[in-house]
Amino acid sequence: MFLKMIKNDFSRKKIITLTVFVFITMAVLLGASATNIVANLVQSMSELQKHAVPADITQMHAGEYNQGEIDQFTEKHREHIEMQETMFLLTLDGRNIHFGNNQTMAGTVQDISFVVQNKKFDFILDLNNEKLDVKEGFVAVPIYFMEQYDLNVGDTIRVKSGEYEKLFVISDYARDFEMNSSLTSSKRFVINQKDYNEMLATEAGELEYLIEFKLHENGDAQAVQTAYIEAGLPANGPTVGGKIFLLFNAMSDAAVGMVIILISILLIIIASLCIRLTFLATMEEDLREIGVMKAIGLSRKDIKNVYLNKYRIMSVAAGIIGYLFSFVLVNLFNGNMRLYLSSDLSGNLKYLLSLLAPLFVYFMIVMYTRKILKRIDKISAVEALRSDILKHEKSRKYSFPLLKNKFLPVHIYMGFRDVGKRSKLYMLLFLIYVVCTFIIILPLNMYNTMNSPEFSTYMGIGKSDMRIDLRRTDTITEDFKKLQEELINDSEIEKYAAYITSSYKVKNAEGSWDYMNIETGDFSVFPLHYLEGRAPVGEGEIALSYANASKDGLNKKVGKEVIVEVGGTEKSLTVSGIYQDITNGGKTAKAHPSLGINEEAILWYIVSLDVAGGADIREKMGYYQNTYDSAQVNDIEEYTKQTLGNIIAVIIAVLITALFLKMLLSKDMSQIAIIKSLGLTSQNVKHQYMAGTLLVLVFGIIFGVLASNYLGEFLVSMAMSTMGAAKIELVSIAWQTWLLCPIALMLVVGYTVSVCCKVTETDDLSVVLRS
Amino acid sequence: MSNILVARNINKKVPLGKDNELHILKNVNLEIEEGEFISVMGPSGSGKSTLLYNISSMDRITSGSVEFKGSEISKRNEEELAKMRLKNMGFIFQDINLLKNLSVIDNMMFPALVSKDADKNAVNQKARKLLEMTGIEKLADNNITQGSGGQLQRVGICRALINDPDIIFGDEPTGALDSKATEEIMSILADVNQNGTTVMLVTHDAKVAAKTERILLMKDGNLVAEKKLGKYTAKHDDIKEREESLMKWLVEKGF
């Protein structure tokens, strides 16, 4: 009997039921896909880690190198270090690598190096996670480049550098745990020992070293790192902990998973709102039914079950469909993982973990429905049958009388006052519009922020036309001097400032010494936006990056003292300001040149410059061969994500508007017939509903924009604070935010209303009036 | 007197399932004179209300023609018909059909305020006068949920009168009311008619019909007979006599 009632209810409210069902299914589908991705990620990461045996500490170095010293150090710290191995890298410029039709890899932001497979650990693997064993004349190319340049196994690359020239056949993809990710700026090509020796003999590339340590399970990485630097061992480059590679590898897939989980949660909210809307819109009708059921003696529990079972059945069906289809959908997202982490994603964890999504959605929907159904408890049979009484009780002071309307046509005014009269019903629509606007505006703002010149401020860089980086070469100091001389004499350069970054010992919060990269130079030439305080302009002043100033770093505020060791003496510096920086792990500092330079620990030089008016920046850039590594690398990706967000938002707006109007119109059909019998046209009715809906939309857009500008900014800042930028100010372009987006949404929603209102165009009014 | 409404050979068919249709009005011919007070009687399902809605432009006839004030209206478009209902016609329903979210006076004023050049003060004054006339002035600013059936039907009549229509159509306006309320409503309608407005009612109630000038009898979609009782005035006519005469006629006609 109950089943029959549910069946009837389904067929009576086909469209409404279908829409709610679609939302629940989508929520499960996306939720299950996201958990599936996470499960795959966890399993494939651990699998990859097992085969690749990554180093726990990797010290990069260029210059003098003595293996004997390293061996001594290793022996001395045997309690921590299990294995040590140094990988020799021959670094080449992208333009030295030719492929396809006279193409080269010039212009890549990645450092390219040729290496031989390690013997003990940090293995570079093939796509089956087997240790690569490259034969003479062959090369294994990093996945990043295979993808970037559309290379295939069997293709050839030609390495040309000075006198050296050799053709290699690509035998494998190189899956490199440590340098897979595009976030890691180096990539390793694996070749045979003989080919390597030949390359080395002809001085085909710059020699660099990866001094790697594999620690015991309980080894203390921090202790080894500090001891290493104290021992004065080769450290002419950054030190990288093992965890960072894990993070980099997981980052892009984890981000995809997070985004999908967020969309899924959003869909659960929308489905819940739809259910609430259904209840609110059909309550009057259902109340009579409830009354009849109560009158014939059904218990409260039975009545609730009629309604609850409907949503239980829907959630179970949606759960099964969503769960099963998630395995199809997930393949769309897994391509990246299959390539970079593990070709075999057949682990069992995903089946269990992604089961969480349908269960979660089921409980959310049932709980929510229960909450709504609570009101059934409060109504007696008579009250339910005579819903007039209910209204009588609730009758409040009469608001929005028709005579108050001074300017609008009466049907438009009726549309507006309806929003006020039935605010509860319209509130749901309002919330949906807020969410939709938020989904559109936030990515738009993020995109605009990343493309704005101010974005450099989050990278700890003052705004300038151009930036030249000099890093890790033996001739770095001479190059730097030469460059400065040239810049002084270049009339096309308006102004420039040179910065030197070197490593210093700094006293940490616990009183022991840590190493910190400090950049010295004149920071007034290209001013940076400081979160607090100002640039270090006087002697004894230092500015800290947000991550360095935070509790996890030195835990210092503006005005506090920082002790830095320079040339064997301790200097006390005052924190003059705190700035945001998402580069170099977020932990950087800037000091007045009077601090002095740690000559032996210079890491890199940077020259920022503004080109004089009339000069061609691109030409200058070409000339100085600089690498201004900006965030714009991600342009295309960001843009596609944003378009996708827009489409989803518009689809949600259309679907919910259609659903809402469908319910509202079927509820109002008799009232519409009355209005039409009095002499209003279908056109008037359409305008009435359009006025109400668009009014709600306007408010939704206003709140949505404000939410994305303020709440969105807060959320983005929270997410970015772990990376070193605590206060992102989103750039919102007014005409896009306040004109383009609202007009687009209003056109779409308006059209939807107009289509939905077609149902009011009936030839025979009496059919509705008399029913 | 000239005719205000003339229906010629009107037919109304509605689809019944996929292949069938229901023929509700069968070649009905009807003429209503200006200022007439007319009622339509007949058994349930005979097509009384359908006739009322089809000649009043609320529904579309399947074939035939309807002339209102000398011009054909059955071919007019929705906008023209809506305008005509607004300006020239008033409707009263058994279910009263007031707009839920409007107060009593706003319900009444609504049709008057639809026209762009409506003088709001004049409309308000007129509405209050009508309320006074029908004896429900105290209800003016109340919610419609706060009135009785009889009171609300008076609101319905006031709404029908607000634009000074040429004709008022009533579909069983007293169908849901007790005898006292019925009498009050009929007395108001009689006054309205006295002032020159044509009134056409559909009713089951012989007592109601006895107060109208001409009674039409419908059966199976046809107008089968009519009886003229002449204008009723409480002063001069004995209502009992009219009722008896009508009852006798109805029995004769097999109703």
C-alpha cells in the first residue's frame, strides 16, 4: 500500500522528483569519484614510493665537489643515515635538445639534466614502475617532456652542445618520484653510463650534483641537515626534504579530488534545498493528504515513512547509479595519475573508500527529510484537513498594499510583493543564486588576480618590467658584475636594482640555529606591498616572509629582534615588515645591504629592471636571456577550469529556476487563472513571475559577488597561507563582476522563466478555475 | 432593447483520451438583451457552466460565433479578449476565487489598477463605496481568510463591479451559501441589474432562478426551453408565486 502511494507520488510529481533525483545522483557520482581518486592516489603513491625509494634529504650543488668528505660525513652520522649516493647531473639548456622537425626544447622553464640510473636508491622508473635500465644509444625522457612535446617511445632526440652531438632513441618514459611534478623545476633524462661518459668527456653540459641521503626509519632529517651545513660540505644550492616530493607528486591529483569533493558537497546542498522546496511548494496539497491519513488512523510514524521512504528509495537508487558510474567517470580524471604515478590503478581501497560517498549522501538526505517532516508531528488531523485554519493562525499584519505602489504596473508590483509575501520559498532560490554567482565570480577573480601585475607581490617580488635570475654557475659572480655594468650603460633601461640571496644562520624560536635565505639589496626601487610594516631601508633592518614570521617559522612580529650570523659574528636585526611570498617554500627574508654578504653561501643573484619608454620589453628579454618565471605558466589550465565553473553554475541556475517555477506555477495555477479571468494576459503573468524571479536573482548576484569578494578572498587566503601568502587581495574587474556576469545570468534565468511560463497559456481558463 | 450578446451555433468539444472527444455544447443559439437578468438551469453535466464560460470568452468555442456588443469576439486574440474581460465583463464564481495574498479591498481594486492610467484615489473611493453598498465596509483592510462565505462572495461581486462592466457572469454564485446569505447576494445582484448591468447566472437553485427575468433550461448540451418571468421587484411581486410557477414549468420540462 505504502509502495503504491510512493509510486503515485513519483508519477504525480515527475519533473520535481526527477530533478531531485538527478542532483542526488550527481552528488553521489562526484563524491564517489573524488574518494576514488583519493584512494587511487594513496595506493599508487605508496606503490611508487616503494619502487623508487626516494631520498630523504637531497642537497643540490654546483661547483667544487669531493666524495671523500661526503663519505666521512656519512660514516660520522651512521645513526641517522642508512645510505648515501651522489647523482651526477649534466645540465643542458633546452635549446641543446632537438626533436621532431627542427624543434628544440628552448624556452622551457625546467632545468634539464642527463643522468645515469642510481645504484642504491632514488631510482627513476619506467611506466611499469620497474627500475629503468637504459641501453647505449637510448634515452628515457621525463613524462613531463613526453607530454609537453608530444613525444613517443621510438622517437629520437638529438643532443647538440659545442662539439658534442648524438642522436638518442627514446626507449622509455622516465617516471621520476623526485622530479615528476611540474612544480619541481628540474627534470632528469636517463641515459646509459657509456653515453654519459662520452657526454662528460666532451663537456657537453654543466656538471651538478645531487648529494642524496636515505635515512634510517627513525633518522632525524633536521639534525643531518644542520650537521651537513655546519660541516661546511658542498651546498651551493637548495636542500630539499623528502616530504616535499610527496607533496608535489600528490598536489595536482589531490587538488582535482578536492575540487570534485567541493562540487559534490555543493550538489548535496542543492539537492537538500530542492527537497525543502518540494516540501514547501507542495505542503498545502500534501497537508490534506496527511490529514486524511491521520483521520483514517495512520500513526505519525507511518505517515512519515510514506514521505521518508520516497527519499530513501531515491537515495538508494541514486547511490547505486552514482557509485557504479563513478568508476567510469573517474577514468577521465585518472589519466594524469596513470602516467605520473602508477599505470596499474587496480587497488581495492577505492571500492571501499568510494562507498563512503553514497552512504554519506543517503544519511544526509534522510536526516534532512526527517528534519523537515518534524512539522507533521505538530499538526492535528483537523488542522491538516482544514489548512485554512493554519493560515488563519499565521495571519500577520497586511503588508505591501496595492495602493503603496506608485510607479510600477500592478502585475510587476504583484511579482515583487510575492517575493516578500512568500519569502521562505524565495529564500531557497536566493541561496541557489548566491551559490551560482559565487561559483562564477570566484574563479574569475582568481584568474584576474593571477594575471594582474600585482600578483608578483605574493611572490615576494616588487613590480618591475623584467627580472633576470643568475643561479648556480661557477662564473656567477663575474656574470653578475658584468650584467650590472651593462645595465648602467644601457640607455633603454630606466632603472634597475640588484639583489643577492645567500644563506645565513638565524636563531630560531627555540634558541638554536637554522639556515635562512636572505636577499639583500635596495628594496625601495621596486616597492613591494607589505602585510605589516615596511621595507628594510635602514641599517639593521630585516623584512620576513609571512611563513617565516609565523608561528611555524621564527614567530616574530614587526619591531622584534632577529639574530643573524654574518661572517662569524652575530648581528641583531629589527623586523621592519612582513611580506607575502609563495616562492622558495614561502620562507624568505629581505635585508638592508649593510647586513653584509655571506660570500661562501651565495645562492643566486636577481636583477629587477624597468625598461625605458619606447623600448621593446620582449626584445630586451630576449637579449638578456632572462627567465621571469611568472605564474602565467598555468594560464590555459586556469582558464579552462574557470569556464567549466561558469557552465556548471549556469546549468544549476537554469535547472533550479525551471524546477522552482515549475513548482510555483503548478501551485499558483488557480491564482493565475483568476488573474487571467479578471483580464490579465499570459504576457502579464509571465512578467509578474519574471519580476519576482529577477528581483531574487539581483539580490542573489549582489550577495554572491560580495561573498566571492570577501568570503572567497578569505578562503583563498586561507588556502594560500600554507604556501606563504596570508592575505590575497582578489582582483575583481568591475565590468565583469557587476555587468557581464549579472547580464548573462539574468538573460539565462529570464529566458528560463519565459519558457516555464508557457504553461499558463491555456485556451480554456475555466478548466483550472473549476478544478 | 438591443442585444448585448448573441451566440450562434456554438459548439464545444473537448478531447477525451487519445481518440475520443466530448461534445458538450451542441449548436447552441442564444441572445441576451442589454439590461436583462437571465439564469441558466439544468441537470449536472448538461453544459450550463460551459455555456457561460464559452460565451464570456473565458474558454474558446470549437465552432460557431459569439458577438458581444455587435462585434464578433470568438476569433479575437488573447490580449484583446483579456482587455474585454477587464473593461466590459465581471465574473462571480461559486468558489469566489479571490487572490490569496491580497486584502479584501486590494482584491476588489486589483482589476481597476491594472489599467495604466488608473486614478488610485478614485479607485479606492469607489471600492469603499461598493463595500458600503454591500454592507462589508468593516472587512475592507482584512485578510480574505477573515471573512465568511457570504461576506467573501460580496467581495467577489464588488470586484466584478469595480470597472463598471456591461455584463456580469455568475457561475453558481450562491452554490456554497446558506439561504440567508443567498438571499442577500441575490438582492445585491438585483440592485446591480436595476442599475442597468446585464446579469447572467448559472444555478441549480429554483429560488435563485425565480428572482431572474428569464430562465433557460439546458439538457445534454442543448438549450431546450426558456421561461420568461419578467423583472422581479420585492415590492410588487410575490416571490412564492414566481417560485411555484417556475417549479411547475421545470417539472413539466422533466427537470
